[in-house]
Amino acid sequence: MNDQQLLRYSRHILLDEIGIEGQQRLLAGHALVIGAGGLGSPAALYLGTAGIGTLTLVDHDSVDLTNLQRQIAHSMARVGAPKAESAAQSVAAINPEVRLQPRVQRADAALLDELVAAADVVLDCSDNFKTRHAVNAACVAHRKPLVAGAAIRFDGQISVYDTRQTDAPCYACLFPPDAGFEDVACSTMGVFAPLVGLIGSLQAAEALKLLAGIGTSLAGRLQMVDARTMEWTEIRVRRSPDCAVCAPHRPQ
């Protein structure tokens, strides 16, 4: 690290758990964020400020006026612009050293196979089950840790799915693709603006911990919050031996 980096990241370096070595791991790390909306906005901004080396942002959508109630990476001046590019501009304005790779594309299986393979950690900030399952499948196939969050109305949840750990479940262990879960959209159900900031920030925290090699991740633990009362609930979850997604990739 040069002198400017030592100054910029000094508050991280002062933490015994991170220090210079941990910060260097962050500077060398590559995070892939799927979705540059409510969750992806705070996640991308905190990854950028913390000194992530490479940040890939994937979103096929454009900034809409209704997004600005909660999607803090965007602005009035960028209404109509691609969300991935808008979020990249916001990160660059705070930390121009981050290598930014905005991809204005839908996160389909082919794109995810390419991008997940190149990343060190993946953050699922999408808003539908189809994308979440596609992201999970790619992470399982490439043995990459997945930090997944969700938020609707006043309810949020977050967990880490890291199948490098023997007993840790993948996303499909908890939410099987054939279970018939229905998507609920912010456009019809609404969402409390600070809730996505809370969950997205926690996603960034879990990703940074994984990259720096510190603390204990949320693997095997699903945390849920009701923002009306700010009550948190945690349940322990284990992998399903019959999971159609991760079982074939587990060592026998």
C-alpha cells in the first residue's frame, strides 16, 4: 500500500482483526454484486469505500424516479441511466481506485457462469427467485461464497451460503426451486426505505469479513428482522442431503 492508501484505510488498519494484511486482502479482492437497486446500492458503496479491489455490478434495469426513495447509489440526474453504470459512478466518486466493471445485462446462467468464476465473493441483491436460484447454482458450481439478502415491506433477511463448509447449506436447501415460492414486488407491496440500507450494509459486512478472513460468517444461520419492532430472529440451518443443487457437488 502507498501512503495515500495507508491514510484512506487507516481506520480499518487500526483494527487488530484487519490490520495491514487484512486490508491488502480487500484491495486484492473481487466482489460480484447482482442487482444495483435497493440492496445493491449500499452494498456496492460500502464495498467501494472499504477498498475492494475489483467490483463487478450486474443489472439490466434503468434508474426510475420511484427507485430514489431507497436506492441511494442513484440520483435525479441519472434517472433513465442504466443502474449498473449509475452505481459504478457513485462508487468511483468516493473511491476512484476501485476497478469497476458495470455489466448492463440480465443475470442469466451463461453470464453468471462467466462472472462467478472470476469473483472471490458474490452478493445476491436481486429481487426475484429465478435470479436467486441462478446465482446460487453458479456459486455452488464454482465453490464461491454467496451473501444473500432480501427485503420487502418491513421484513428483511440475510444469510451466507458457503458450500466450501461441509455442513453449510446452499440457498436451494432452504428454498427449493420446485417449492413454488411466489415473488412479491416492491411496486405492489411497498418497502420501508431504510430496511434495504440495513440489509445491504450487512451484506457488505459479511462479504468484507469473508474477503479479509476475519470473524465468523452467517453460513448456516438465517437472520430475519421485523423493522416495525426492530426484532431479530435467527434460525440455524443445515444442508439438505437431498438438495438437487448442492448434493451432486458435495464430496462423497
